[in-house]
Amino acid sequence: MLLLARLGLRASEIVAIELNDLRWRAGEIVVRGKGPRRDHVPFLADVGDALVRYLREDRGPSPSRRVFLRLDRDDLSVGVA
């Protein structure tokens, strides 16, 4: 939500962010626009902190390079005995 609110990114731009788009040393996120367009958006401190926390604590391991992963409905189901 911080990426939407603080950086003004569209949902479609956020879901397209890949791990290599997070340029920590440069302090920026590469955002894919329409077609070949790429924008470089500066990290704000609170956005960077939230991303680090998400990647370390919530994202979990995945072969996908996408930063934000979808949680399948099956992961939420509770077995009935």
C-alpha cells in the first residue's frame, strides 16, 4: 500500500516489480511502464523499510523473481477431519 500511496504507482506497475528492479545502492526502484518505458523512482525511507521487512519476514522463498507474490486460496484452507 505504501508503494501506491507514497510513490503514486499503479497496481499494475507494482505487481510487475522484480527483485532486480530494487536498486538498493542507487536508492531507486525501476518501474516498468507501457511498452519499453522504464522509470526510476527514488526509494523513500519508509517505503524501503517496509520492503525490507516484507522481503525478510513475509514473502517467503520462491523461484519467482517478482517481489509481490499471490497467495493461493489453497494456502488459506483449513483441513476438516
